[in-house]
Amino acid sequence: MAGIFKNAPWSSHEKTPHAEKQPGEEDQSLTTILDADQRSELTLLIAGATASMRKTIESNFDATASFSPDLIDELTSEDARIMNPNLDTSNVDVDQYERERKVKEQREKELGAPKMQELKAASLRFFDEWREGVIQRVGEVVNSKETASAHIMEAAAITDPKTQYQPPDKRISPEASTSRLEDEKRTAAALHDLYPPLSSPLATLEEDKRILILHSMLLLLLSLEHYIAPSRILLLYLTSSLHLPLNVLIEDEEKVAKGLLDAAKELSGEEETAKKAEENKQSRKWKVGLASVAGAAIIGVTGGLAAPLVAAGVGSVMGGLGLGATAAAGYLGTVAGSTVIVGGLFGAYGGRMTGQMMDSYAREVEDFAFLPVRGPRKRFEGQEKEAAKEGERRLRVAIGISGWLTEKEEVITPWRVVGKGAEAFALRWELEALMNLGNSMTAMVSSTAWGYAKSEIIKRTIFAELMGAMWPLGLLKISRVVDNPFSVAKGRAEKAGEVLADALINKAQGERPVTLIGYSLGARLIYSCLMSLARRRAFGLIESVVLIGAPIPSTTNDWRVMRSVVSGRLVNVYSENDYVLGFLYRTSSIQYGVAGLQKIEGIPSIENVDVSETVSGHLRYRYLVGSILKKIGFEDIELEEVEKEEDSLRLMDEEEKRKSMQKQVLEQQSGKKDEEGSDAEREAEAMEKEVQEKTQKTLMQRAVEQLHISK
């Protein structure tokens, strides 16, 4: 796919000094390569895609959204059913009807609450305002605002339900490693499943014209002074509908990010600024709003650039793929009176928070920092003081959040599987609490009491254990080893989630779409973040979310709230065999369910992924992040890192088997077997001591590293 961009001005391929240009290349634009009918088809396609996106939002607040059409007919009012001659009451499943009727009544009650109605109105209002801005901008370039707006009304009336975002539930089974080609096919299939292609004559155009359309749309969306989550979802719909591989969009985003930053950096000297400003004084009439497009961490040499000057250079950088430099600069838009580059799009500090922000958050949560995932494997301390490297800047952000630790490097290591199409960060938070929890869980699952308890509880379902509180006595005796660390870390996750929401609202990551991925209490932190964003009506920040083994409620109401602030995928990865999570969560509000143990009902745009056949214990998630993301068709994965992760899991399994065999040998030699957990109290004391020693050792190592860095 790299060959597609070989002629782009920002390409790394060298060009000969006398390379010939194609006739009229400088003047190429959407209005020259597309005729009037094709331009009309483009606005109609955009209207159809945004109509499908709006339907997804509406379905989130629809009490009957997850019911089949036949059942919806059956659940209508008595009068309506009497008037329906096609309804055969003799074929109605009375029990199912009664169950679904109660569910529908409960959902209607929840959705009728003032807070939920306000949330619905606010989310639709935000979306409509964003769509209006897109339509106006596209209309200015392609045909007219009136034509584009008319297409919006037309698309709303004929939207095909099949084009709405309704991902199917998935079940992931253990399988042999797949080839890169198979993984690419899986990702391509996911694109079409998640963002069903809309029918358009534009899909039959030559590939280079379709690529130019997508490239132009990216520039037009950037001209809105941001690249928020709905903008990227629109591009995903367009990519699917134009029958282009996802790599085309990912590579274009990468090249455009580099081009914008290179152009801005090249023009950042004060002397060059004055010179170019004079040269362009008479010839340039438009201005480009790069105040929202270039990071101050990269550009802050002069403290500001004249916008006409930036436009002079950026047009030649953003052209290519057949698009002329003048058109490219024009597509990036105008921001009247904007003369100072303030960071904007990429975040004023490239994912590095200001000292004031860090001081404020430090009062709420310890160790809160975004750490760039790329870089030396051994480096950990001091990274929060660094922005992402210039060559790694992207138009998208992915943040991975670990939910427990046994080594401090595990803050970053699981997230190396995130591909280079996004600017990847790991969130470091409450290191001591997570180390304490990780060491406690490891000690518990290695204990004699857990070994005996597991052989008993697997005879029943996890929900029988939770609801009946039928945990073996020996296991309850050692519960104090994990209960307090889990309770403490869970409370800290709630607070850290609110802090993350505040950091995103305050543009610590700029005006770019953010994807959040977390396992265990990392997922709890994300849950807290999304609920906080919804309360604050902060829409458009989050592109996609993947929650793995989440210790959070499974209630439809909570997931509706989270869904309202996620523009793309919201994935719940769960295992019915995660007995560790069930045991840890037993003292929480289990009447509201546990998302990490079951599917989410009632919201068709939620992806439920069942990994019960793969995940037999909570501790395995740490080594399965990449494998799970690959199998759900996550768009950007480092396959080499996934293989390393799978190797680590195999080594862990082998070590567990070795220790289990050693324990059996010792029991045989001693002539006794602690089946009833009679020594559980003594074992619990030993475990608490072991956990404390391990945690303190890690914290001491970290203190030494911090001291070394500060010198």
C-alpha cells in the first residue's frame, strides 16, 4: 500500500531535480476531477454516512432497539395489536412476550428520566452542530451549502437500517497463529461489518480518484480546526463506501500529520517569517488556520507565525495524490485574524501535560502521567517529561491502561501491541496500589486454598457463586489478602478516571480522536472517565473504547451513558470463567451485574466479545491484549509484539504447571493434603508478608531510578 503515496510531496522517496509535472497538476481539485453529477454524489454519500451515524446515536436511546421487528409488533399497545390484522396471537411465545414486555417497560422508564432525556438531546445537538459544519465546508468546495443540506434531508428519509452501526456478538476461541494476510483480511472484514458501505457510483471510479476524494475530505475536516472523533468515523464510512483498504486512510493520516508539522517547522524562524510574509503580501488573499494544526512543542521557536505565510508553504506539502497545491491549501481553510500558532490539533505539549496540570492532578491521583509507548524497552522513569518524538506524531491517539502490575514495566509493555498508525501512550497511575493488587492476586491464585476452591467452584457457574455467596470457607479465610488491595485500587481507579476526563477536556492530547483500551481496573478507570465525560457533556473526544475483563456494572443504563460519548466502537470483552474477577467483585454491587463476566444487553451498537474459551483467569488478560485486539479486527496492531506477548503467555503457563507439580510432590512427601483449607489462616499471613516484600522491593528500585534521573 505504501506505493500509493510514492508521488506525494511528503514522500520519503527522493525526486530528481527535473521531475516533470503532469499537465494541470497544480490546478487539480475535486471540481476538476469530478463532474457536477459526481460532486453531487459525493455530498449525497457524506449525507448518507452522517445520517447512519445519527441513527446510531438515536438507537442508543431506543427502548426497542435490540428487539426483532416481529417482537416489536407484539409489544405494541393492546389497541394497536387489535388493529393489526397480520398479528397471529396463536404463534406468540407468551413467556417470552411477558419477559420482553417487562424489559421494554423498564427501559422506557429509564429512558424517560429527565437526566437521560437531557443526555440524548445534548448528544444529538452536538452531532447536528458538527454535521452542519461539515456540510457547510463541503458545500463551499464541492457545490453549495444548499445542495449539501438538501442531501442531508434526503438521506435522513431513506437511510438503510443495514448501514447502521450494529456489530454482531463474537466468540473468540483458542486458535493457531494466523498469517499476516489473514489478519489483514480480518481487519478489512471488520471495517465493512462495523461501517457498512453505502451504495455510491463513486465506488466505480478509478482508484487514484477515490484516494484523492478521501485525501481531500481529510483536509476539509481538518479545516474545521479540529479532527474530532465523529470526523474520523465519517472517514471510515467513506473508506468503506469507496471500497478502499483501511491502510489508505491510516497512511494518509500519517503523511498529513508529518506534512503539517514539517511545513510549520520549516517556516518557524523569525527571519524566514518576515521574509515570506513580505513575499506573500500581495499574492496571497487567504489565510490558513494552522493555529489548530501544529504543536507548540514543535513550533515554539518564534512564538507565532503569520497565517498567510504558513499557507504559502503548506499547500505544496499537502498537495499530491493528484491534488494541486493551491487546492490543498484552500481545503485546509481560513481562520481570519489567526496569527499565532498555539498548538491546537496535536496538543500544545504533544501528550505532555503542563506543570500546572500535573501539579493539579497530583493532588488527586499519584503517578498520573502519559508515557510514550515507543522507545527503549528499559526506559520508564522520566518519560512523562517528554513529548512524543517528532517522527511519531499522528492525527490519532491511543491510550492503554493497565489494571494491575507485578513489575513497573507492565505499565507500558502490554501496549506495545498498538500499531504505529496512532500516537500510542500508556497511562501511569497509582503505581503502588496497582503493584500491591497485582502481587496480591498472584499470591492468591498460587495458594493452596485457591487451588482447592477452584476445583469446587468450577462445578457451578460463576453467577451461582456470586448470587449465592457460596465461596469455600478456606478461600474466604485468605480473602483479606486481596480484598483490601482491590478495594483501594478500585477507589483510586474511580478518581483517576475523572482526572483522565479532565485532562482530555483540557486538550492534553489536543484536538484528536482518542482510543482508550484497558484491562481489569484499567477498564474501571475508563468507565469512570466516560461517565465523567457524559456528565460534563464532553462529546466528540473519544473514537473507540475496548474494555477487557471490566469490574464495572453491566446495566444497560450505565452503558447507554458511556455509549453517548464514544463515536466509534465500544467493546466489552468478557469471560464467564473469570473466577478471580467474580471473587474480587463479590463485595461490590453485584445486583447490577459484572461486565467482565457477561454480555451487555439492550444496546445494538455495543460489541460483546466472549473469550470464555481463552480466558480461564483474570491474570491472563495481561498477556492476551494483543491477541484479543487482533481477533476483534482492531485496525492497527503490531503483529511482532503480539507474537512476543503470546510467547510470554506460554512461558507463564509452563511456569504455573511446574509450580503445581512441585506442590503436588511436596504434598505427597509430607503425607497430607490441605483439602479443607485448615491452614488457610497461616497461609494468608505468609502471603501478606510476601506481597509486602515484593511491592516494597519494586518501589525501592523505582526510587533509586528517580534519584538517578534527578541528578
